Amino acid sequence: MILLLSIGFIFYSGKAGGETTLAQNQNQDLNKVISISSLVRQFDQYDGKQVRIEGLYSDTIEGHDDLSAVFRYFVSCCTIDAQPVGVFMSRSPDAGFKNNDWVRISGRVKKTRMDGYEVIFMELDKMEAAVKPGKDAAYIRD
């Protein structure tokens, strides 16, 4: 699994129209799954808060055997430019999931630095199986 470093690109690509932020909806249901795109694009609204996301599970990260990740592939033009974008978490060897299983995770998110890049890290509370969505990738739109 390659390191999910392309997250910096999405952090600074601007907000997508029509998305609801936590500030706009103070009564948001904490059980609601938010998209990885919303988490990344509007991170300041989620920083330090509990969130739930769904994505593909990666048991280990190259060069960081103590970490796992949950990610989605983001496409800006066509499938050949697909980049993994997601969150890192401490690796749990007994998680019960294998690479590329669809999972739903919940926990508190924060920014941290890894290999010179700013990334999202989740203090994991819960991980469970999720149903694979109709689309494997999300598209980046300005």
C-alpha cells in the first residue's frame, strides 16, 4: 500500500458546493457517516471531533508498520489518476479485517505530520464491516 500522501492536494483544493458543515448543522447526528471528501475538504469543522467514515481498509502502511488506514480512491479526471485519500490510525493486529475490506470506523480525528506531510489521524473507537458502495471511487469536483 502506498503512503496516502496525496491528501495534501485535497486539503488545499477548496470546498465543494452544496456540502453541509458541522457549523451549519449543529444538531448533526453523530451516527451519520460523513464522506472522506467532506472530512478532508472541511477538516477545520471536524478537527478534534468524533466522526464516522467508510472506506477500504489497509492493514499496514509501507514504512509505518504501526499504522493502518481507511481510504477511498479519488479521481480528478480519469481512473488512471486515482489517488488513495483517507485517515490513518494505530494498527490493531487483531482487527479481524483484511486489506481492501470495506469498513466503517468511528473516532476522534486530528491533524498530524508524517514524513513531512500533514495527514489526518483517527483515535479509533470502533471498526465494523460496511457494505461496499455502488462506486469504488469518488470524483473531485470544484
